[in-house]
Amino acid sequence: MLKVAVIGLGDISKIHIPAIKSNPNVELVAVCDIDETLKDTVTGVNFYTDYHELLEKETLDCVHNCLPHHLHYPATKACVEKGVHVFQEKPLSLNTEEGYELVKLEQEHEEVKLGVCLQNRFNESFEKLQELVTSGQYGKIIGIKGIVSWFRPKDYYDSKPWRGKMEYAGGGVMINQALHTLDLMQLIGGEIESIRGSVDNLLDYDIEVEDTATANIKFKNGASGLFFATVANSGNSSVELQVVFEEEKFTIKDSILTRLNENGRKEEIIEDKKLPGTKFYYGASHTKLMNQFYTCIENNSQDYVHAKDALTSIKMIDAIRQSSELKKEIKMEA
């Protein structure tokens, strides 16, 4: 049985902990958070306020890193150097430079697995869409559209001030809410040639990070991408991912993959499984991804989201921000 700990008891831990407990081959033995008032929120496990102490005292197979963004790298590094596998929440890193450090860390410790939580790759709708892309049956991809139009109140940033500071969050809507959409766009479109982007703040929240971002993405295969993300909407609308082929158009919206048929009507192809009791946009794929990672630990296999796999979306965010600052197109490095 795998011995597992969770570092960071913020909002996302409420998704990780039930998923951990649902796996009969995994035992949650410890949790860690600097807030001692959270001690009794997870019963039957050891509680720590210092993850270095946790790593010293516990014998662990895997740690779930659910800390704020700026703590992802140092905590993951401490675990990996102790020989403990890490399942790290997104984002991979604050920026591309730090992302390369995590890739390097993974390469230098081949015996340790570093999995990144990009669970939307495992949504049934997206897996089916990838199959359609790979099959080539609908011709070349002409365009890809990714839209995230959500709402975050001022209290979202006031209650956890790190979310509004570049130093701690690494950005706003792009890295926090729309990272998954950028990740899926690059998986479908392949290598990126260049990006022209713009970031802005439409809300008067007095935060350092962007609340709105747009980008035109040119893929090396000739396809073009349109990306739009905001938390200035009136509410949380469904994320939309659309792929236009030479002969067909497929859209993921409301967690359903549809095809626009020759009569202009939508045909439902597949719907994502839903996790009851959580925000609808989290989906049910966290558990699917975590269980696959545990299997990789047990079998010493490599079929999980590595640090190098998660780096491209971070590069895209940096390119969009740089393009906005310089007001010009940014060529993407390999």
C-alpha cells in the first residue's frame, strides 16, 4: 500500500483528499499546512506545519503538493531530493525559467516521478477529440478556439492576497483559471510558431495580475488559434474548446463533445463524467489522473504528465505576456 501525504490544505486539497481516500491501495498518513486551525479538518492522520519536518518523520511513497504557486518548486524539490514521488498541482511553475528547473530536477532524479495535475487531458470529451485529430479522417486542422469566461469577486483576491501578486501567483487568469485550456490547445495544435497576445485588467481590484487575456496563436502545421480568458464575466460560463477541420467542426462545451453535422445541427458524441459535490468545472478527471500516477509508481512506468509535458503551457503564458508588453508577435522557442 502506498503511503501518501498532502502538503497544503487550501481549496484544491478538498479534491485531492477524497480522491486519495477512494483508492484502496493508497493510505493518507499525513497532511501539512501552516494554519494550525486546519488540524482537525482531516482526521486520522498526522498533522504538520512544516513540510521539512513531515519529510523527516514520515516514510512516504508520494506527496501531493497543493501549495500556492510560488511554493510548488521549493516543496517539490525538497520531496524529490528525499526520494519521494510528487503529484504536483498546476501550474508547473511561476514562469518558464522556473519550469526548466523542475524539468532539470526530474532529469537528475530519474528514480523519482514528478507528475503534474493537468487532469483535463483525461476528460472523456477531450480524449475522444484527440482520437479524432489523430485519425486524420476529417482532414487538416484549420483553427482552434479556447474560451474561458468566468467570474471572480474581489474577495477571491482579498481573502488570499497571494493570488493577486505576480511574485506569488505568477499571473492571473492565464495561470490560475485558463492554464488547462492553453494546455489542451497546444496538445491539439502541436508545435507553436508564434503568439501575439494582450493582457489587461477590466476589473478595479487593485491587483498586479491580469484578469483578462487574449491571444492569436500560429501553429507550425498552419492552423491558427484564438484564445480568450477572463474572470470579469457575470458568472462562470462553460469553458469552450473548438476544433475546426477542413471537413468538420467539433466543440467541447458544457463538458460535452459535439459535432456540427451537415444540416447545421449539433450531434452529441460523448459527455464527461462529473464529480458530485464539487464545482462543475473541476470535472471528475482528478481521480482518474491520480490513480494512473499511483499505478505508474507501483509499476515503475512512465505514463503520466511529466514536468517537460507541462512546460509548454507556461511558455505560452510568458509569450502572451511578453507580446502584450512589447506589442509585437513573439516567436516560440522549441
